[in-house]
Amino acid sequence: MTRLEARAILAVNHAQQRALTRLAAALAADLPDLHVEIDGDRVIVTGRGVLDDPRLVWIGSVLR
């Protein structure tokens, strides 16, 4: 792997982590009663009412 390829992979990984962090923060702000955490390359939302919130059901079906 060239240095350029290694730098590109590092940049992509950084961008992915920033996107996950922004998504988790936005979900936590909009849904304060639920627990939001980042697990690897996934954002996990847990708590009562998760399946009752149509926003979460819709976005979950889109992102699978």
C-alpha cells in the first residue's frame, strides 16, 4: 500500500468517525430519554419507546 492510499484510508476512517459522532449527538439531543452510543461503525439507540417513535423506525429501515 502506498503512503497516499494509507492517508486516504485514514482520512475516510476519520470522516466516518466524525459522522457517527455527529449523528449520535443529534439523536441524543432530539431524544433525551433514550440512550445513544457508538459501537464500532454503528450508532445504537436504546430505551423505552424506541420502537414507538416513527422517526427511529423509519431511519432504521432506511439505514439497514
